[in-house]
Amino acid sequence: MTRRFVSWLLIIVVATNLIYFLSWGFLDPRSNYVGRRPPVSYDEATALLEPRGLSETVPLIERWWSWLMNIVLRWDWGVSPVGQDVNAQMAYRMWISAEFVIGATVISTVAGIALGVYTANRQYQTADRIGQFTSIVTMNIPPIVAALAFVIIAVALNDFFGTTVLYVTGPTGVGIDTWWEATLDTLHRLILPTIAMALVGYATTHFLQRSLLLDNIKADYVRTARAKGLTKQTAVRRHALRTSLIPVATQIAFTIPNVFLGAILSESIFDWNGLGQYFSETLARNDIHGTVAIAAFGAFLTAVGAILADVAVVALDPRVRVS
């Protein structure tokens, strides 16, 4: 495990530095000062960009070394072309994204696995056909369409009752003094996006779990277990389910980066300023330091997902041992 951790750390470092150099090939921080009113001269823009390590007048290798040393010595990921602190933005938006997506991910995962197990045990029965039809429909609904539909429904519901039943924006309200009121307010505002994201996210897990469980139900070791006297439900729970959960757990673990960084449109619709929206803003503003920081965080989440996948495999299959 230590060897794998070191190897992933090396991959993160290499990928982050590579993205830094690639960003300088595609992004132009100076463009933030073009077309301003009143106009900003080339020299004035240079005077603003140089101290921030974002001026092309400084050799690229010098810019990179200064940026790298700031991270190594002070964990300072720099500032944007307009002076926005990247560390502060990442720290704030990281937790906003976590609040926004974790609940929906947990619900969609549990619902998908449960429905996959339920329908696999009732193959071709009415419950299985209804479950498959429903999942096919929800799986083909684009997340942005689902989000907009839920917003429209929530607005109509609020108008009907004459009060705020469901909030359509987040993450927190104004004028809240106590922590528990803030927590309840945040949970209230999470209801709508959580339902919307979970609805379109569970179907993939459902179909994968159903397919894998059906394959394992017919496996020889399950038949042997039943021949020794175990009921079908017990044989499925003790043997087939554990084996079929391994690929599902691995897939879920490796979707962690997409969960945090891929909800750009949903965050915009529900007005949650998380990492997905920040990533879109950094690209639009040619913010090299912000873009690299988000990419590094994505690489870190990928490493976390890989480690969690290994842990899940060991937990679900006792025959597997970590060297």
C-alpha cells in the first residue's frame, strides 16, 4: 500500500507540472486586460501580471520554478490574473461541491445497487421490467434537463402553497446566526439538487449491478452452495452479491473526480458556486494557476478513488491480499 501511495503521489506531481506547461500553451492571462474601459496599457498589465507569475515577459522556466517553490515551501498555489487567491477559492469551493454532490452520489449508489439486486432476483418479472423501463427513461434524461425541470416544479409548488417549500438556489441564506440554523438551511436547499442528481445518476449503477449479479447467480460456486442446502436468497447474499459488488465498487470509486468536477451545469442552475463552476470560470478567464490547482485536485481524487477501489476489493473478496 505504501508503494502504491508513493507511485500515485509521483503521478500527481508529474501530471500537475505537465498541465502547468500545457496551460501556458493554451491560456493567455494578459487577455483579461484587453478591451478594458478605461484601457490598460501593455506595460501596466505587465506590472500587474509579473508579481503574480503570469507575465510572458518572464521566461517560462523561471515562472514554473517560482510557482513550484511557492507550492513546496508555502503551499501557495498562486493568484489569478486579476489577483484572486487560488488557495482561498479552492478551500471554499471544495466544501461547496462536497455538500452539493456527496448526498446525491450516496443516494444514487445505494438506490442503484438495491434496485439492481431486487430486479436481478426477479428477472423478466413485472418488477424487473418496470425497473428497467424506468431506469432507461431516467438514464436518457440529460442532467441539465432534469435540473431545469425540478426548478420549474419547485417554483410552481412554491407559488401554489404561497411559501418556500423548496429552495431553487443555494448554498446558504442570509441573516442566519446559529450553526444549527445554518445547517438546517443548507440541508433544505440541498433537497432539490440532491433529488435531481440522484434521479439521473442511479440508472447506470442499477444496470451494472443487475447484469453482474445475474452472471454470478448462474455461476458454479453459487449452484454448489445451493446444492449444500442454502436457500437462493442466502446463496445470493453470501456469495454472488459480494463478487458482483467488486466491479460496481471499483467503478464508483473512480467516478469521484467526475462527481466533484463534472457538475458544472447543475451547479450553475442551482447557483452553487462549487469546483465545477470554478473550473469553468478559470478557463474563461485564462486563469492558469486556478486551472492547474483544479487539475491537481482532480488527480488527487483519482488517486483516492484508486486506493478506495483497492480497499473495497480486499473487503469484498477475502482471497485478495494487499502486498
